[in-house]
Amino acid sequence: MNLLNMFRPKRKRPKICLVFCGGTIGMVRDKKTKALKPAKSIKEVLSIAPEIHRFADIDYAFIGNIDSTNVQTHHWATIARTIQERYHRYTGFVVTHGTDTLAYTASALSLALQNLNKPIVLTGSQMPPDDLASDARNNLINAFRVATMDIAEVVICFGDSILKGIRAQKWSEFELNAFHSPLFPKLGKIGADIELTPYVERSTEGVSLPLDCKPDFERGVVEIRLFASLNPEMIKVLLDSGLCKGLIFQSYGAGNIPTKENSLIPLVTYAIKKKNIPVLISTQCTGGKVRVGVYDTGYQAFKVGAIPTLDMSLEGASVKLSWCLAQTKNIDIIREMMNTNYVGEINLEKKAG
């Protein structure tokens, strides 16, 4: 017997909670029909990667086997509350989710769950687990590996990358590295080892604030992508319907909108001044930033009260507006909140570049 081992304190095994929300990673192939169908249980999903039980104790929380296209704001709230209720019992959390709206859910959880001192890791797969080249097994194993690490934020673990949840976007429907964060550095790279970068939020040992859970989101946010034949009168009908609580224009370039024929400036003014509806200006450019005042066609919108999204991702900006609207309908407060950096979603230094 090794006497040294007798007196060496045993290292506590990490305890991870799997929050199952469905997606391709939760699909299995029917043995008879060969058609894909939802797995019968979480254990059936975990059976693709039995290795995870070697380095962590696993518990489960079942949200639903949901195609992520059907994920709604109330699902975000349910996931956030599920984690809040179990927060102090686990080392970290893994959330399995469909890829189509995974970046939106990651953004929502980033805002809903603040003052984190442990990792919340979202993952999924591009292909079902039993496909020959499936990424499901590796993504699941790596997500659990990341969930045992010293990380204190919401991240996406997918392919060979660890990304800041509220900065990530899905860029491909078939590549195994399906997500990127063009305006924020990777938090880590996955290989035989996992290498974290200096940009990752770490837990502060012995010093942590209470978990701040604000899980509610307003459903009435509307995104409109600008194009040449867009008629402002159609948007005015929407504003007058009472259903639109917040409006986001996916503008051209650095934040430019039409100011001559079919000008949107009167519409922006009407929304803000008459209907009390906040208007955000984002950009259609992948990896682009909204730069206030670069062109007059952008400056005019901001002059009448539109809010620039700066370097926020479209997913992050739309979710953040929804989150703000659930807390207040005061446009001045919403403007202040949108221009506040809560969880690294926006770079306010030199107006984001």
C-alpha cells in the first residue's frame, strides 16, 4: 500500500447536470424504418459517449425534445430557471440544443443568468449520432470536458472551438465547425487537450456574487432586413397594430438606412416619438459593426433616437432588446441598458472600433 496515497486528499469528482432540450444530437434512427426519431430517454442520448462517466457524475434535467426552430422565449425562461434551481448542486451545466437557434438561446442564457462562477456549456450536432461521420459524440464529450473547467460564463462548445455564447453565430448548415464569433476572439481550442485563451471569464475563488436570474423576455421584437423595394407604409401598419414592442433594422454597411425615396427617417421618428417603440440599427454585414456618424444616411437615424447595436451580433442584440423590454418599456432606460455591457456582449471602448 502506498502510504502517501492514504493521506493525500481525494479529489472531488465534478458533478455535471445535463439539461436536455432536443435537437439533432437527441435523435436516433428507427431500426425498422431507418427514419430519425427523438430518443426515448436522456440515457439513450448519453449512451453514445459512455466515456463521460469516467470523469464526472451526471444528473439530468429534461426540458423537451424540441426542434430548435420551435424554441420560443418561454423555453429560454424554462432553461434559465432550471439551471437556477440546481445551480449550487453542480460543478457545471451542459445544455444540448438544436443548432438552428442555439446562438439565440446562448445569448438569452447569458443575459438571464448573470454573476456566474461556473460554466454553462451549450452544444449540439450537425448530424445524428448514428451517422458514420457524426459530430454528436465528440461534441457531447467535449462539452462535458469544458463543463468541468474553470470557466464562469455561458459558452458554446462545438467542433474544435469554444465561443462566447452571446457573441456566437451559426454560419453553416453543414460544416462541423458550424459556429463562429467574428467580432470576439475564441475562448478556447479543442484538440487532444483543451486550450483556453485569455479571453475566457474565470471564476473568482472565494469571491462570488449571488446568481442574478432575470429569465423573462418580451415576445414582440421584430427584425426587418432592408432591401430596395421595402415600403415604409407596410412597417407603419405593423407599428400601429400594437403587436410590435421593439424594432430592429438590419441596415446596410455601417448602419445606413434610406433617407431619400422611401425614407425610413419619418418611420423611425414615428416609432420612437409617437408609439414609444425602441428602434435598433444593426448591420447586414457578417462581422460588421454599426459605426455612428460615418455616413449621413446613418447619422440621421441616430439623430432622431435610433439605437446603434455597435459590435453586438444580431442574435445578441435582438435577444438583449427582448430582455430589456421584459423589464421596462421606458425608451430612455432601454437605450441606457442597450448601451451597457452586461456580459461582454458589446465593446464600448472607442464606440466598438
